[in-house]
Amino acid sequence: MNNRSQFNIEGNIRIMKGDELFIGPKQYQLFKQIIKDGSLNAASQNLKISYQHAWNLLNKMNHISPLPLIISYKGGNDGGGCRVTNFGLQVIQLIEEKESQMNKFLNNINQDFNLCSF
């Protein structure tokens, strides 16, 4: 192990409503993958999680949310799918903005932290 490597303080966004997790890193990844794939099934496969687990994550988020985040639709020639609502897109944009601010803050902390000699 290299004793000269720097320490890093890391973090991620977790949005809670009371004691319940609303959106954390897994949910955020699922959101982004659904936008990319247009399908919960494809998104769950690409993230290597079960469809049931992905469905449970989405169902819980939609239950906690004041407005629907994801809307699923059935049938048709395409076999159905799901999409992130406008409100869901706003939530994602807000998370990305706050994550950017947090990363800048953590970079500053890490610079200060690594000026100390241990």
C-alpha cells in the first residue's frame, strides 16, 4: 500500500421522506437507465438487478412522491414500456445540480484535508 496516496471524503445524494428512502444511488441509476432504454425490463437487465426489485424500487418512489415519477404503459406493437414523467425529469435535474454542488464542496474539503500531515 502506498502511504503517500491521498485521503478522500466521498458522499452521495440520498433523499429521505421521514424515515423512508425516497431516492438514493440505486434509484437514480434506475431512472437514468429507464430514460436511456425506455423500458423497465431493459433497464433492470442492464443494471443487473431483477425486474421485481426494479419494480419495487419504482413503486416505492411513486408511492412516496407527491406526483408520479414514472408512468408505465401496456401492450401495443412495442409490448409496452415506461417513461419518466416531467416531474421525474425535474427531480433528476435537481439531484444532478445538488450532486454537482456537493462534489465541489467535497473537492474543497479533500484539498484542505490532504494538506494535513498524518
